[in-house]
Amino acid sequence: MYNFFFYNPVKVLFGPGSLNDLHKEQLPGKKALIAIGGQSVKKYGYLERLEKQLDMAGVEHVLFEGIRPNPIRQNVMDGAKAVRDNGCDFVIALGGGSVMDCTKCIALMAANDGDIWDYSLSGTGGKKNPENPALPIVCITTSAGTASEVDIASVISDDEADEKTGIFFLSMFPTLSVVDSDLMMSVPPKFTAYQGMDAFFHASETVVNTKHHPMAEMFALKTIELVAKYLPRAVADGNDKEAREMMAYANTFAGYYMMCTSAHTIEHTMGSFHPDLVHGAGLIMTAHAYYDFFAERKAAEENMIKMAKAMGVEKATSGKDFIKALDDLIAAVGCADLKMSDAGITYEELEQYPAKLHEVLGGDITADPLPLSDDDYLTIYRNAYK
């Protein structure tokens, strides 16, 4: 018997050009705060297109800029203040995972008192439940990686506490999301790879997760198949419309049933100490060591064989076949040479990581193929280090 809970109230407009239909939707308010990160959404005309859609829908809008690639609590609080100061009744995220994550927390804090960290479950977090639901949220994703547009999760950092952690409440589900792969064509190759591998790891962690079930596996294996086939193409040619659309599918599928293991917590720990570390890059840096730890011990053979076959290894017979396919994929997207040391991580500081790992939220550390001790975590970090 498999017991599971599935709830996803997000209305999704999916497909190339789907942003052009936003004005036809019943938007959840009369005045929106549009949250963005850097300048790329202006440079490539995405912001102008969104503003035109809102004008056509008769919705007022104000702009909030400057969300950091790894958003911090101050980004959230500044955005919430902007919502209140401008009398906005809903929020729109226009950007990648960081912008969407931050915007969902902005929506929460615009409706609640205190600081976002009051609602964090991390080591220094207040662990409170919000009294009020978040304001309505619309997500327009410009990347294929986090799937933040179809889930409740946000990842926020507190640099002073050296914590990068997940914050999530049911009211943080977006009301409406637009997944328009035309908005992803401008993502540079390096970040296309990082984002695409994030989607891959959402799926691979789901498959090896000891609590996974057939419904989760259905979404995850399809994601793995699509990423293995189309991510190298999207990295090689950002104008490959089919590859971009298929990666958008992969990203969304992974988000519909994401069951992350300690692999994500391992990365969040690294990001807690190094806030400039790109999430997908950190996951890639530790991936071989993490999965090979279990392959060496034959702890997830059946599930790794399934993943290898989804990646095109027809005659896969062991977990090591998945490890080779994973290494080949990482090489095919130009990430084989990623080094923790290039991100400023020292071998000596790895000893601090296992303790910190219990203070941040990334994935379910009770769901790995084998229970991991702090010594095991340190072994994985050390094996990944270069």
C-alpha cells in the first residue's frame, strides 16, 4: 500500500507564447507589485510585455527591483513594505527561482506581522505559523529549474546566521503561473545547465527517496528522461525552441511531486556559508559523491537502474550504470570541471558542515537510501571536494 497526499491548486498557462494570454485571465487583484531581480527581464523585453498584459487587463502595477540571486530576508521585508506602501493587493514574480521564492515570502509577510525569519523552521528561526494567508501570487518563470511556480516552497538566506533554509505554507501556492519557454531562450548556457540539473536532482532525489511512491515516480522518471535528452541541446544552442520547451516540461513535472532528500540539504549548507554559490552548481558539485555513496553500498539498486534506463542506458544492471550516466550528463552540459574550491570553499571548513546541516532545511534527511551519520555527511563532502 502507498499512502500519499497530493494538492496542487495552481492554474498553469503552459507553452511558448503563453504570456500573451495573461490579460484574458481573471487576475487575483486590482493592483500588483511586480518583483524582479536583475536587469535581464528589462533587457529582453519581458517586463514590458508583462506590463502591457496588465494594462490590457486593467490592472495597476508598481515595480520592486533588486532581489538577490540567493534572496535574503531583507529582500523579503523590503518587498512586503513596498506592497503595503503602494496599496497592492497581489504580487507577481517575473524571473527565475530566486525571484519566485522571494516573491512568495513577500506575499506572506505583506499579510503578517514581524519578520520572515519568525516563520522559519531553521536553527535560528522562530518556527511560528502565520495568522493570515499570503496575498495572492502570480508567477511568471523565466527559467527551467526550481519549479517554484507550481509549489509552496521558498528558499531564503540569513547571511548573519549563516543559514539558507526552506520556508513553506499552503497559502504560498501561486494562484496562477505562466510557463512560457520563449522567456527562457535568453538564459546563458552556464545557467541553463545549472537550472536544468536542479530539475534533474529534484527528480533523482525523488526516485531514491525511501518514501517515494508510484505517483511521485511517474513525474520524476519523465523528468529524468527529458533532462537527459534535451538539456545538452539547450546548453549547446539556447535558441533550440524544442529543447527549451521540453526542459520547461521537465521542470514543471518535477515540481508537481518533489521529494528531496539530504542532497538538497547538503547544498543548502554550502550555500549558508557561501551565499554567492549558485544552487544548481552546488548540487552538481556534490552529486557524484552523494549518489555514489549509495551505489557503492548497493543501497538503491532498483531505483538507480530505473533512472539509468530513463537516461537511455537500456541494459542497465546496477547503480553504477546510473552513476556513469550522471557523470556523462554533467560532462555533456559543460559542468564536469566545477570545483567547490572555485566557489571559495576550503577543505578545512567542511568539518563545520555536518552540524550546520541539521540547522537548515533543504530535503528530508530521514529519507535517504541509508541513514546518514555526521561522519557520512563529512565523507560525502570530502569525496566531492576538488
